[in-house]
Amino acid sequence: MRQQIIRCAYIEKDLAQLLRSLSYDGLFLLMDENTQTLCLPLIKSIPEIHTAKKISIPSGEENKNVESLSKIWKFLSDNGANRKSLLINLGGGMLTDLGGFAAASFKRGIRFVNIPTTLLGAVDAAVGGKTGINFNGLKNEIGAFAPAVAVLIDSNFFKTLDTTHLLSGYAEMLKHALLGCRDVARNVSTMVNELLQFDFENVNYERLNNLLFESVMIKEKIVAEDPFEQGIRKALNLGHTFAHAFESLSFEIGQPIEHGYAVAWGLVCELYLSFLKLGFNQTELMKITRFVKEHYGAFHFDCSHYPRIYEWMQHDKKNETAAINFTLLKAIGKIEINQTANRQEIDETLDFYREFI
């Protein structure tokens, strides 16, 4: 089922219109502590939201776990939710991942709506139908494919975000531009250059919203072609094999990093692998590497961490054999899925990262 993407002009009006178009028996609203304070006021005047049964969980990626999932299941069960109920997830990527999986698994599946409140949530977790929780130290280890009925995107939520959280979502936008999609986007190289030139000192939210919506449409086009990640949807994993390993290392050493920052650093690594194995343009590689270094800084580790990083890569869900699976690029917009790299190539890539980032 393809999810409806709604580009909101007025979130209250658009959400109210959506709810009145849906038939459901019982409305439930999931938030975290931050979105309950900062985001609920933007929609609480809607009568359906005022009377909805509400639950709030602690914020933070560390709470995307079995305990939080169990709490949501219990809340739904104790408050009479049934298979015709509707759950609204109001929050960032952590919350839409968690809430989507709770909905997908409760009574074998109830419908849900995502309202992403972060740029990262809007461009990544809320769109595409992937849901899940972290388990046993591994990110999104347990989950399901379950698209939302609708995703409502309103850039007014992003005006409260600091630069760190804007950049976290922006890395996924850069990834989508690198993948490209001629049926949706403009010239892909032009789009990449525009993203690299965006002014984060003086954010133009209207321009950001336009770039965001174009990015979301690229992802939606890919997902519609391959909803269960049997083929081209694997392209969306560009940058993520290294990124997930970096995230796991950051938690282990007690220095957690933002997912989008890990993606930015992962893009540098996987574009270097693309250069090494497929001849990706070195000038483009260095241009993107300089952008990432300037805006995202560096995640610091040394060669003693290489074996642990490699070990986490071996646990990556994308792997289908003993080999570690990557999405790489021959050029911007020219995707090669199901690529592999050996230990020596991965170590060389980590050396490149440490030298230039």
C-alpha cells in the first residue's frame, strides 16, 4: 500500500481533513516528552485530537526498545483499541519507528498516521514503511514493513530545531539527491550542488521545505517500485552500512552520535568505496567530503576500533551471505546495489575517512 504524503500548508486544517476522511473506531495519539510540550499545541485544537487517548514516552533513541514497545501495547490494550483503531505518531524518527512497529504488531496490525516533527523524521523514518526497534545493541534489529496511512509534513515544526538537528536530517536529503530519480527530481547534479550550497546560517524554511519535499518524492518513487527491499530499494541504504557501525561504536564507547551525522560520515566512506571499486568521480567525492567535514565535523576513532566496526558491519541486516553488502554509485544518479567489499578495502576506506574528515 502506497502511503499518502501530505505537504501541509496548515497542519490543523490538513490533519482535521484527513481524520474526517478516514473511518476508524478509536483514536490514539503517541508522543514523547518533547513533542508533547512543543508540538501537541499545534494540533490540539482539533476536536478529534482533544478527545483522543494520549500516551507520552521518554524521548531519545535509547528508548526505542522492547520496554517502550510493551508500554504502548499495554496502553492500547487497556484503553480498548481494536483492529479498526487509528494511531497517530507525533514525533521524530525514533517515535515514528517505534509507533509504527507498535501499530503493525498490535492485534496483527492497526492503521497509523505519522506526523514527523524533525527534518530527519520527515525525510527518513516517517516515510517508506519501515518500522522497528533497537535490540541487543543493534539498531532496528526487530521490525516490520508497514506503511502509514498518511504522512503529514509541515516545516513549521522544524523552526524549533537547532542546526545540529537540521543537519541530521539534511544528510538523508543529500543521500537522496545522490541517488537521483529522473521521474521526480530535476537534474541530479544540480540538486546535489544546491544542497551543498544551502545557507545554514540564515535558513530559508520555504526553500528547505521545497528541497525536502523533492527529497521525499525521490524516496517514495523508489519505495513504490520495491516496497519490501528485494531490489532497487536497497539503494536507500547508501551510506548506512558504515553509518550503523559508527552508531553502534558511539554507543559502546559512551559518545552517542546523531543518526544523520553518522549517515553523513557513512556517505563519505561509501562514496570512497564507490571511487575505489566503480570509478566514482574523485572531484565529486572530495567536494562532498569537504562539505561533510565543514558542517558535521568528525567522529573520532583509531585503527584499534577497525575490527569492532567490521564486526558490526557483519551483523548488518542487508547482508545476504557472509559478505558485507553495500549500495555504491558509479556516478551521481547511477546506482549499483548488492556490492561487496573485503576487509582490506573497508580498512582502506576507514583510513581515508580518518585522513580527510
